[in-house]
Amino acid sequence: MQNRHPFFAALLALPLAFAVACGDDDDGTPFDDDGGVPDGAVPDGMVPMDGDVPDGPLFPEPEIVECPADPRGIPADLCEVTAGSGGTLITADVLTPGTVYRDGKVLVADDGTIACVGCDCAAAGATEVYCPEAVLSPGLINAHDHLSFNSATPYAADGLLTDERYEHRHEWRGPENGHTRIPAGANPAVAEVIRAYAEIRHLISGTTSINSGGSSVGDGLLRNLDYGSGLEGLAGAAAEYDTFPLGSNSNNVAVTDGCDDYQSRPTMSEVMGSGDYVPHVSEGISQAARNEFTCMRDGMYDVVEPPAAFIHGIGLNANDIAEMATSGVELIWSPRTNISLYGDTARVSTYARLGATIALGTDWIRTGSMNMLRELQCADGFNQDQLAGFFPDEQLWLMATRNAAQALGFEDEIGTIADGMVADLALYDGRTNALHRAVIDAGAGDVVLVMRGGEVLFGDSTIVGELRTGCSDFGDACGRGMQICLQERGSQDFATLLADAQAYAAGNSSIPDTLYPLFFCGEPEGEPTCLPARVNTTDGPGPIIDGSNAYSGMSMASDMDGDGIMDAEDNCPMIFNPIRPMDGGSQADFDADGIGDECDICPVGGDDDPASCVNVDPNDRDGDGVLDTEDNCSNVPNPEQTDTDDDGIGDACDSCPMDANPGGGACPATIYEIKQMTVTGMVAVEGAVVTGVSAVGFAIQVSPEDPAYDGVDFSGLYVYTGGAPTLSDGTPVTRGMTVDASGGLGMFGGQLQLSSPTVTLASATYALPTATTVTPAEVATGGARAEALEATLVTVETVTVTATDETNGEFTVDESLPVDDLFYRVDPFVTVGEVFDSITGVLVNQFASKVAPRDADDVIAGDPALASLTPATTYVRMGAGAGMSFPEALTVGLTRAPGANTTVTMTSSGAGLSVNDVTVPAGSRTAPVTLTGTVPGTYTVTAMLGGDTATAEVRVLAAAELPTSLTLTPASATINIGGTVPFTVTLDIPAPPGGTTVSLSDTTGGTVPATVTVPANATSVSFDYIAPGATTSGTVTATALALSDSATVDVVMTPPTVVINEIDYDQPGTDGPEYIELYNPGASAYDLTGHQLMFFNGSSSPASSYMMVDLAAIGSSLAAGQYLVVHASGVTVAGGALTGILPGAIQNGGPDGVAIWNGSAIVDSLSYEGTISAATIGGMSLPLESTTAEDSGATAGSLCRLPNGTDTDDAMSDWAFSPCLTPGAANTATCP
């Protein structure tokens, strides 16, 4: 079962007045004494020092300057080009910081700089690009990428998309802490042509500069701002890009305090050179992530100074952010990669309020965005849905232009359209979206023109062709013909570059064989999520770590920001601020005023008046008047410095103030305290006995011999290791050991467990506890003793198997208690109805309370019982001698494989049929019955074992006895012209030796085989009827042995349409390989232009759409009889079907729904697990068709139309559950 992931935007205005900084990298002047941490505004057009801005509204609206209307009016096409000489004059809506010029003009001089911006620019004889309905922006600047890795594909497209989220970057790099590794997906040492291909992907979105990770490809494409020879003529110094400032060892994930364990530490003198220093800092949400910042801010290692900009900056508190702002250090924000990896991102509203400049970057294609437009749209979605629209459009646009230039030290040359700046420009189609929104919402077909230094590099073919000769045809980009200019790269044209790149990929095993596309028309395939969520999964240690909370990221009436904390308890109910592992078990509120940092006007102290905000002293981070070098709680205000246990850690930040734990080590705790949640964080347990060992952890329990024993309730704990459990010296952990274990506490699947443990042998040795005898109902989910006995040994007695899930090695007893294979898989597997004298095991909670036996000795089976004698009717032939019956052998079945050969007594009701007793071999559950028929007739065969009996009928046929009836099914069929329908000929008794030949004919002009043969001892044979190419009616006839039967056939021409045909939204365990199938039952192709597949969450009325798939982006049309499957990773689709990637999870939990929308009407719809009587679609409130049939989360299968493609406009009768999964093929109720 999965958690739900809908989007409900909290479109609420915040009645706040704050501050923003858009500062100068090279000027980090601290605050004046009479001011606090500023919460004022940046006047339009002003670029103040970081962290030092005047009071006023946080984000003033830009001034709109209406330039005089041009008498030429609106051109027939978007742009009109008039050739000239002596510069280029562009007319469009011009975006500058704080000012927008409607119908403004920009004059680009011949030297590639901007000569004029405004309403009155003119140049006699200049080439004119007249685009009054377009929007002109500075070229976008990607402030964070790893270009050399961009030959990879998104990790979701590699089948690695799960709901697992991490706490630190080394956990997915390692892996570490029981997490799943995410491989890089590509070797960075690739040919130059592959890096050029990656740069083109960015260029065609309007990006002209990139902070690329030292991956310049030379002249002709993007400016590589961290690569000296890749600046393409800029005068500034290249930025110093640093991916691992503290070393790349994955053990850094464990460094939560102190700095000595890092492999390296940058000093100010080493990194503060001529260019800006741009390190990756605090990528994660754990204390280890925050510790990175701490170790980059002290003494000779203090690099929190200008000119520096920090990439990620996720795991910081308000005071850390204030220090960055006051020191003039910018944030480079990569929301998509943060959210997809950690389910959280930098606290950007706090950064903005405290005056830090925020730039934007894609990170890499593996977990981030494929280009800056997709990153802008991620930032915009997060802003609208999780931040209640905190940032206006202009601020998002600034993050991708001026702010990025400032963060990298090039704000004097690029990033702004102003006199004297370099003419790096991008022109966007503004007819659908206006002004800044034209950039934020732009798609691949909206990028009209891209210029770098005044030279055209890419754009609409008709415009580029007028402005520059020798450019290459790029092809169609979502409806717009494009050209790309590669002249600076020599003679290589685009077609050659593309062919060379594809050939390199196909022949190089270090990167994918097929290059990820340069663009998509709609959402990119496999794009990582931008929905912040941390939910329970079957992978990794789970979302709750060190007191953090789980959340789905979706807005609801009681949790508007989707952070998992109900509004009544949320200290920022409208702004997303979940509890991070680094937050100590509560939402971040640095000044402890009850207002969360993310929505606090003065997050580090002060009243709601910005003038009262407290100054930040970099040497006293918690502002308590005690310098950090002397403060025993440097991050928590405690002016009294109380330290009860004298361990050097003040009580205010000591997890165990009564027990010494120098250096912030684990606090001593009993399992009883842990399970009753009176302690949190790092804990140390002594003298616990190991009761069971799995491949990834072990269970411990307090022994009755332990002097601290206080009863069995709350005496067990599961320890998660993520791999084979060992002691700290490498010795394997075994059952019966008495151990000491320390680690962090977290919740996974509903079970509290110890993670990332250090395990040693205890000084004392205690005996294994005995199991507690319970009933299944007592310890099943919700049972009276389930919580108290979690992770302890229990025994259930005399239980019956009531359900099985052999795929997952799990079965249920007495209809209530699952038996899990965590430690041991019962083998041979069980059968329904089997009785066990007892089952003993550890009671675990993995999304449900289950008992987990540890070995065969824990599973005591009762005597095997007779389960079946099948089939109910079968045949033998007189004179054939002793043998098996047909067409299916009569078989005895037991409830469980016996430990020794077991004899089942067999009898016949008459002398004409003799039957032998059956011996079921040890280890097997079934055995065939041997029969001898001597006299024709029908006999009853009885099987007996103990007190159990079972019967079946066996008919003895005469040696040459022939069938007496023949049936052709289906009796009638309606089929499209050229379609195929299967028919089956069935005899009343099995065919005689040699088989029975059946002659076939038809009167419709269709095609059938001349004959088919029912094999000897079989009762049926199937064949295909193929309809003719015209409408008609007639019969198909089958004849054999003077027997005959006919079926009527109507050949029709069904109009083309598309229906929702099958959906698998709920799988056993954790949902993963989900899919939805569409089908065209018509006789001709169906046009998909303008069609969308929309998914709805019905928890509110009207229901809102949480996910959409552009069907036209998958295929322009759906052929007659063709399927279209939109699926997650792990789904195998039949050949011939169109396929697309699900952008997220399909919801279940009801009511939920899905609809096909053609832009003006619903083509088909379905609501399931409840009725959606109103859904918001196309600006209207419309009902969805409803069915009571449901997908099963207990067994594999799907919800589908049966028979395949049936659409009577009655969803109640058309839809049913089938155990057969058929993505891309006809639905069936009987699995092959």
C-alpha cells in the first residue's frame, strides 16, 4: 500500500513584510549597530550588500513602463526581421530587475554589448527584430551543474525510482546507514562531443552560462563560468568549483560533531583566490550535514566569507543562514535534486528574510532537472504548493539570471539587460504567458532566440535565418522549426554532431547506449519528483530519523503546507517546515518564540517589527551572550551554561542531562525507555539478548535474568544494520549473544528501531527469553498486546492458514496474523487450510504486526491432512491398462508436505474401475492416482486420510467411444473489420486415439483454418477467426463426426475512440510497478492531439488533479486495436503498444479517479474506491464514471474492462478485478 501524493496548492497570501538581499559578492559589510538582521526590501533596480537592506515590503512589484505603441502593430508571425547593418535592435517586452519595458527596445552593438535599453533606443540602419508579443530576458545562468555526468539518464528512468529518501549525500553515494545506493549512471570521462551534446540541452532552453563542474567543451556553446578558458570573452575570473570541500569519503556521513575526522578542510588562504569560491555545503538534513557548515566557519578554515556562494545549504538553522547573509555568501538552490533525494530542500524563505541572495541551478540530470526551465518550474511548483506563493514571479526569474551572475562573481558583465552589459539574451514566446511567467512556464517550443555576446546561437528558423548565415537545421521543437549555430566549433554541423554523439554512446559501455533526449514536449521521461515527501517504504531505514517526521507533501484542510504537522500544532501552518533529523525532534524555531523560522519575521530574535530583529554575531551563533569558543551549547541559547552531569554539554542541548555523554555520544537507555519513547536521539542499550538475526538486522530483548528486567511488555527492540549484522570487531551477530548496542532511533514501517548501530559483546551473559504464548488476535495489527510485545518472542498455537502470498514468502493464520519471512522462509511453503500446532517467532511491525519465525524448529506442523482430489471429473479408456486419467490426471493433494512418505487410501465405487492407493512422497504435497478401467461407466473414487475424505468422478470410456456433442464458443461475436476473435470447439468427452478432426467454414468472407484437430484424450481446440475488410454478418461453423455447431458473427466498423482499459494502482506490499492502459477498440486510428490523461484525488470536493500525462507527447495517434500504457519502472509492456512514463505514483485509498480529457470534454473516466461526483477539469466541475470493483492490495492483479475493451457506458458492469496483469495486451480473467 502506498501513501498518497496529491498536489493541493496553498494559494494563500502571507500578511508579512520582510527583507531580501540581492547583494554584491565582493562586499560583505556587516550590519550597522543600530540595525538588526534586516527584513526590508530592495528598491527596484538596486543591488544592495548581502544582509544589509532597507526596511519595506519584502518583494516590491516591478515597475511596468508602457512604451509607445509601434505603428507596425502585431506581425503575422511572432517576429518580423528587417535586415540592416550596424547592430541589432530588438523590440519586445524587456525584463530588467525592478522594471519591465512593455514594447521596449534593446540595442545590441556590433561588439556584442548592450548599447541601449528602454523605450527610445534607435540606430539608423540596424537590423531590427520586431517581436512585440515576445519577452526578452537575459540569458539564463545555471549556477550549479555537473555537466560531465549529463550523459546519464534520470535515475527514475533506470528503474531506481522509489519513495526512499536520504538524510545525507554520502548515504546514496555510499551507500551508508542502510540506504540504497544510487549509481552515477555515467562515467564523467567522456568524449568532448558528449559534453557538447549536454551543453546543447541547456542552450536550447535559453541558457547561455553554466557553472559546470570544470567541464568546458571549448568555443561555441555555453560560457563555462568555472573554467578559465571557457569564459568566452568575459573579463572576470573563473569561479572555483568544489564538490567535496571536506573530502569524498562516505564515512563523513557519521561526522556529527568536531572536524578532525574529515579528510580535508579548505582554508581561506587556499580557496579565496581571484574567483568566487563555490563549494557544496550541507547537502542533507542530518546533523552530519549541518556539521559540514560548522567546520567551514572557524579560524583559518572560515570560508563563510565573500566572495563565496554555497551550493545546497539544506541542513542549516536560522543562525547559520543569518551568518551567510551577513557575510555576503549567496545560496545556490537546486530544489529538484534536494527534494528527490531528501524529501526536503533549503529553507529558502528564511534565506530571503535574512537577506541572502538565492541563485538557481539544476545539479545534474540524474536526480535534478534536465535544463533551467524545468528547474524554474520545480521551484515555482514548490513555491506555490509548499510556500504559499512566497516568491513572486520576478524573484524566481532573478534566481536564474542576475542572482546567479552575482553568486558566481560575474554580475558586472552578465545576468542583467543594462547599458554596457554583455548581450547574452534569450527571447521567449509571450503570447500565452506574459512577462516573467513567459520564462518560468516556457517549454522547448517557446524559446525563440538565444544570443551569446550578441551572436545568434539558437532559435526559430525564420528568425535565425535572417540574422546569421551558416547555421544548421535543428529540426522541430514542439511545433517550432529551429536552427542552431555551431560555426565557432568549426565545420561540424548539428546533424554530424548528433550522429557522432549517438555513435559514441552506442559504442561506449560507460554511458547509456541511447542518449537522453535534448528536450521533451511536456514533462520529461523519468524526471525526478519535485514533491517533497518522506514516507514509509520497503527500502532504507524509513522517514523518521532522530525525531524527524514523515509527510506526503500534499496540502489538505488540516495540513495546508503538507509538511505532516497538523495546522493546529504547526508553528508555520502555511509554510512547509517539517522536522528534520538535525532539528532535535521539533520544528525549527531558533529564537523559541513559537513562530517557526520559515515564517518568522525575525527568526534569530526580535519582535514582529523588522527594526527589532537581533543582530547576528558570527562568534556567538546562538545569541546567548556566550562566545562559541566557551559555550557548552553553541547552537542553543543557554546563558546560564548549566551542565548537571558535568560532561561538557549544557543541559539545554544534552540528550541525557543526568548521564554523562562527552562529545554528544549515545545516552544510556533501557529498551523499556526506548519503546515507551521517553528517550530520543542517540541511545546505548546494555546487556540485551539477541533473539533473531536477519540479513539486515537483528532483534534484541531483555532477559528475565537481567536485574533490570521489568516484565515482557516493551522489552524487545529491532536493530537495523542494513547489511549482515556484525560486532564492531567483525564477528557475526548470532542468536543467543548478549550484546551492548548504540545508535540512532528511527521509525520504519510503524516499527521503532535502532539504526546505524555499534554492537559489542556485553560484559554479562543472559539466557534467551522464552516466548510469550498469545492468540493471533492479541498481537495482530491493532491487537491488545501488539504494541507492548513488538520485537519480543511470541508463540501462537493451533492456528490455521487462511491466506498465502508465496511471492513475498508470507502467509496469514486465523484470518488475522501474518507470518513473515524476515528471518526464515517456511519451506516447503504452506497451503490454505493447513493447521500448525504452533508457530514461534519475533513479533515485528513491517507496515503490519507479523510474527517472524527464525528457523524450521519455530514452525511445528500438525499431521498433514487431505486437502483435495482433483479434478472433479476425469476419464480413462477401457483396455488402456493402468495409468493416469485424462485430460487432467486425477491428483491427491495434502495440506502440507509430509516429513515421511504418506499413504492415502483410495477406493472405487465399482469393479469396472480399479484404483491403487497413493503414496505422497516426503517433501511433496501432491501425487497422481493410478487407475485401470475395465467396464464402461461412471464411478466415484474416494480418497481417505485419517478422518478426511475427498471424492471425484471417473468415467471409463469404451475403447473406441466417440463424442456425442460438439459446442462452438462464443455463440456470437461482434468484431471490427480486419479484427481477430478466438473461437473454441469443445467435445463432450475426450477425443479417441488419433484425435478428432474438425472442419471449419464461414459465410462472412473472413478467414478460418480449413480444419483443426482435437488431440487424443483432449476435449477442446481453439482457432482464430479473422474478419474481412468490410462490414457483414454471417456464421462460423464447426463440424466433426456428424456433429455440428455454429456461431453468429457481426463484422462492424466501430468509430475510433480511446478508453481507459486497465489500471493497476495497488500492489501487495509497497506499490511500485503501477500502470494504466488505454485502448482503441475502433476500426481506425484515433487522433491524440490535445489529449491529456488526468489523475484525481477525491478527498476534497470537487476533486482536484494531482498528476497529468500529455498523451500527444507519447504518440500522435493510437492505431485501431492498439494499446497505450503509461507505467512506472518495473512494468513489462507487450510489444506494439505505445508507452510513456508515469510522472508519479497512482493514488489509492479512495476515492480516486482518472480521466481522458481532449481539451473540451471527457472522453472516458473512472473513479475507484469511492465515487467522484465532481472533478475540476477544464475550468468545469464534471462527474467521473464509478465502479465498485477494486484493485487488490493483497494479491497481484488489476482493475480492467472484461471482456477486453467493453464499454457499455456502465462502469459498474464493464469493470472487474482480474488476477492477470496484461499491460499492452488484451484483458483476461483466466491467466495463462
